[in-house]
Amino acid sequence: MPLLHLAILALVQGITEFLPISSSGHLVLVPVFLQIPDQGLMLDVAVHVGTLGAVLLYLWRDVWNMTSGLAQTMRGRSNSGTKLFGYLVLATLPVIAAGYAMNYYYPAGIRSIELVGWTTLGFGLVLMITDQIGMTLRRIEHLTISDTLIIGFAQVLALIPGVSRSGITMTAARGLGMERSDAARFSMLLSIPAILGAGSLKGYDLWKSGDAQLTNDVFLGAGMSFAAALIAIALLMAWLRRATFAPFALYRVVLGIALLAYSYGWVDKITF
């Protein structure tokens, strides 16, 4: 893949992965509107893995807390780190089962502009409404098993391009009354097992293919998406400490309408 195309792909992924606007939906749009060959699911996953490195670095305290917590648990000591780790595992189980089925029936993924348009618009409205009516009384420390399962099953919907994994999990968390920054933080922590699973599955396919050029593209794309994601995470968290999800929801609504107009040929009827 040409370096420019790879850079665009990596930047799109890095910027959109942790924003509630659907990275997978944007990755479907890149080849269509740039008139380049579809990059395929393998490179999609590669740039996702780059963003994994970014979230591990940004949330290193939580990662360390869980790691040290597991060590303490093995010595018979209860702690918050092990509890958080358990919640992440519990919330990930539904998407593992659904993801396995999706990979079996749709190994190349679902790539449709019309579908992305509807999901971007619909779930953008859901995010907007939920963010406005949701309370801001709870933090990650207040999560329960039932809360975790609700967020976990909501994450399954993100297997459909345009829904947004971060968007739907943040929406579910806001619906449960979580503060915005904590909703985003838990969503990013949930991305760790999700991206690890997808990366491992496709990484094995990459190893079997023996495609050296594809391997180079994978590592280069992952590196660029890492840098873009780290910046995007920092800006998102800074924003949510003092503002709402409204700009992201509005962006989704506008983009969804534009994509539907394009899909159904309404663009030709618009005059400026």
C-alpha cells in the first residue's frame, strides 16, 4: 500500500478509535471516498493494535493496578485492581462469543456505506439523548456485576460498522449514571481485551500468509495509529472533564445524514 494511503488509514483509526464516532465505520469510508482499493480487514486490525499501545500507555496506572492486584489476590488479599480486572473479563465475554460468530460468517467484515450511514445516525441520536438525560453520580468504583453485563452486551452491537465500540459502551455507561470521564475511561479499558482478541486472531492469519509487504504495512500502520491515538485520548479526556458528548453526537448525526444522502443518490438533488 502506498505510504500516503497507509498514513491516512492510520490517522483515521488513531483519531477515531476512542472517540464515540466509530473507527470501523470511518475505515469503511476511507477507500470509498479516496478512490483506493479497500485496505482489507487485516490492516484494519493492525491499526487497531497500534491504538492498543496508546491506551495501555495512557491508562498505565489502571493497568498496573490490575496487574499488581492479581498478584495480591494470589496471596489471598482482596483489592480493587482484581475487581476491575474481573469486570473487564465479564464485560468482554459477550463480544468474544459474538465476534467468533462474526468472523466465521463474515470473515471480511461488513462493509456497506448505507449500513454505516444508518448506524452512525441512529446511535448518534441515542448517544445525544442518553448523555443529556443520564445522571453523573457514579464512577468506575461504583460499578456492579449487572452494570458490567449491560455494558458488555451493548459492546456486541459494535461489531456492526458505524455503531462504534467506544460510542455504545460510553452510551451504556452514561445511561447507568456514570460520569462522562469515567464512562470514557471504562470504555477505553474495555478496548484492551477486545483489540487483543481481534489482533491475535488476524495476527495468526498474517503469520500464515507469509506476506512480507503486508507485514511491513502492518507495523508501519500500527506505529502511526499509536501516535495519533495517544493525542486523541488526551484531548478527549481533557474535554470530558468539563463538557459533554454533544459535539461527537452532532458530528455523527451530520455524517450519518450525509452518508445516507450519498447512498440513496439524494446528493444529486441538492443544490448550493
